[in-house]
Amino acid sequence: MIRSVWNAATSVDRRTFLHAGSLSTIGLTLPQPRASAAPAFGESSRTASAKACILLYMLGGPPQQETFDLKPEAPGSARSLFKPIATNVPGIEICELLPDLALQADRFAIVRSVFHGGNALFHGAGVHYNLTGWANFPREGEPFLDRRDHPSIGAVLNQLQSPRHGLPPSMQLPMWITQDGPGREWAGQHAGFLGRKYDPHVMDYGYLRLDLDINTAAPQGEASLPGTLPPGFVLRDDIGRQRLGQRLDLQKSLGRPQIGDGTALLRDWNTHQSQALDVLGTQSTWKAFSIDNEPAPLRARYGDDRLGRSCLVARRLVEAGVSLVTVIFGGWDTHSHHLEHTRDRLLPPLNRAFAALLQDLADRGMLDTTMIAWTGEFGRTPIINGNASPGRDHWGRVYSTVLAGGGIKGGQVYGKSDNLAGDPKDNPVHVSDFVATIYHALGYDADTQVIDAVGQPHQIVAGRPLLNLF
């Protein structure tokens, strides 16, 4: 289901055409502020070609040492737990548990010197940084969603762009990024000071704790899998279209509801009802969420798990006109059982789904116009801790990200960490530069502005794009 964090959950039969519609397509008929002109970043801006971006977000913080920045010569536990393997690009090595990705290294760029502050950052601070490019509004403790914060990339696109083919500019699936369930969503996922109507749309298929594998752990909440339409988007079997029509006729005969003074609130109510009925009545657009018609071999290539199915849905959404699809893959907060979780539960599905997405986009001629961005909230410590089942802890001083498609030149590594993978050594990249690179690929720059809820303009990002990657 799609859920707003500002509304209590209601039963499906109450929200079938009211709640689902008001939150799934809010703002579709509202006027949109104009985007700034295309950026003028020099010669390299001519090669930024993305029409859309798929953001693969690794909830919990993936270890740079066990993914894209192995340190086979490092002393002690700073050395990766796994062996490096050669890729199809001479001189570039990645983790041995990413063999399918290794065969496609010519399609992606690894950035090994991203950073944003010290080690003690909360998850929410890292989430906010990576989804917005800004630090969260200062407050004590774990930063959860707050209207004082900067908007996410998806929220910015919701304001700058109009819907295409009935779908909003940005979507997130299969879950909210949360600490432990509803009401504990971390900062950076909504529109912040832009206001609620620009919040990205989250297709919520159930909650998982950040330290559990999103593929195998039982979801806390609704158990439907990505690749199917959530219950709020299809009519219940005991209703059907005829009965829905009868209910609408009865509602019309009873007159309009008395909401507020009959102006803005009533107008919004009518808009939301119309949008909800559109979702239920013209399902061709929203069938982009269903993978039933995809060939079985292709579905198998992605993997029949939450990450694989979400990545396949993401490709379908981009085809349908969505500009940003954020895919969440949790389980990376490996303070304990680090070896087992990364080896058995995290790296295999990542290798399978990421590689399948790259190949699928390339096969369809979509890779040049679709950026794939891979990140998490931070990296992991150079030293393995002394827990009974050892793990690596939070580390915001350096971590790795990956970019592909949308004009990115693959087969390169940008930046370098020190011999412990503990700090940037060459070409340090602040996370705001990583986010600016995504915006650049999509045609926006630091001069692009959004308008907040009280009419004040704000630049969308403070960083500068990594032009050398294009």
C-alpha cells in the first residue's frame, strides 16, 4: 500500500478509492513551478543524457571493504573478508561475490572516496545526506522525518516536473527507510520544507528492520511482494466495477460532502477522489507495477526476491515515464554476523539484481538514458569489532558509491581511499557532489531552484557534479 507518514493507517475498504488516490497521485493536476534552464557545465555537460534515474539504496550502510574497495594488502581486519576478482576492465577489481557485476565493469564507474562527516552519525543523518545532498536540520538524537529538512531528490523532481502518462515523477519501493516501523521513518525521504504535496510516493510492501535481510526476513506488515499491485490499487473481489458504480451513483444522489468552507478543501477532496478512481478504473498505467507479463527467464535473471523484483519493477516504471525510482535493499547494518550476512544474504542478491538491471537496460537501449546510482548512508569501520559475532560499525569518513548509465563513462574508478579504507586519499568526494552528479545527469544544476511552502526559493544542491565521470 501507499502510506503517508502523516496519516494513520486505515482499512483497505475505507481507503480503496479515497486514501490510495489522494496519496498515490497527489499533485497531478496542480500547477508545477518551472525548472531552471538546462545546466551549463562546459563540454562534458553535452554527454549527460539521463531521462531517468534508478537509485539503489542499501539500507544500513554497505561495507566498502566487502564490495567495491577491497584492501587485500591491508593489515589485520582492515583487509577484506573476501578475495578480489578481476573485472572485464584491466586493473579494476571488486569482491569475489559480485562475479556477474565484474563482467559488466565497463558499464559502471566506482567512486571510492565519498564522505560526509564523522563516525558517530546516526542512520537518519546518513540517509538524509544521501537522498538530499544536505545535512538534516539540527536536532537531538536520530533524525526522523521533519518538515524543516531539505527535500529529497524525488521531491525536487515532483516539483520541477509534471506527471507522465498518469504516473508521478518519483516513486520508492518496496518500503520506507525506517528504524523499526511506522512513525520512525528516517529523515530525507519526503519533501521537507517544500510541503506535503511534493512528497515522493512510496509503494510500501511492508517494513523490515535495518539489520535483517530484506529478501529472507519476514516483513513486518503487509506481506505482498513487489511486482504485484498493492491491495489499495485493485478493487476487492466482493465489490467489482458494477457495485463501485452503484456506490458512486448513491454518493452523487446524496450530494457533495460538507468539507470546510467549500473552497480549497472541497476542491482537493474532489481532485483526490477523481485521481483514486482513475487508478482503479484505468489500470493500464499502474500495471507498470506488475511483472506477471515479463518472460520467466528475465524474472529469474533478476531473482525472485524483494530486491530482484523491485529492480524489475523499477525498469518498468522508467519505461512508463517515472523519472526517479528509489529501490531499498536492507540488512546492511552488520554490527554482528557481518561475514555471514554479507556472504549469504546480501552480496548474492545484489550481484544478481544489479547485473540483471544493467544488462536489461542495455538490451533495451535504455542504459544511455537511465542512470543507475548505488549508495547507502555510510560505509563500515576498518576494524572489525569485538562482538560475540563480530561485525563492522558505522563509518561516514569514507565509503564507495557506483554510477552507471545516463552518460557515465563505465570502466573507471574515481577517487581513492587510504590503505585501511578509512579516509579519502585522492579526490575526496563529498556526498553533496554525488547527489549533484545525479542532478547533472538529469539536466539540473546548483542554480536550479525549488519553492518552499511559504514561497521562498532554495537551490536544490550545494555540491558540484563529478564531470570527469561523463
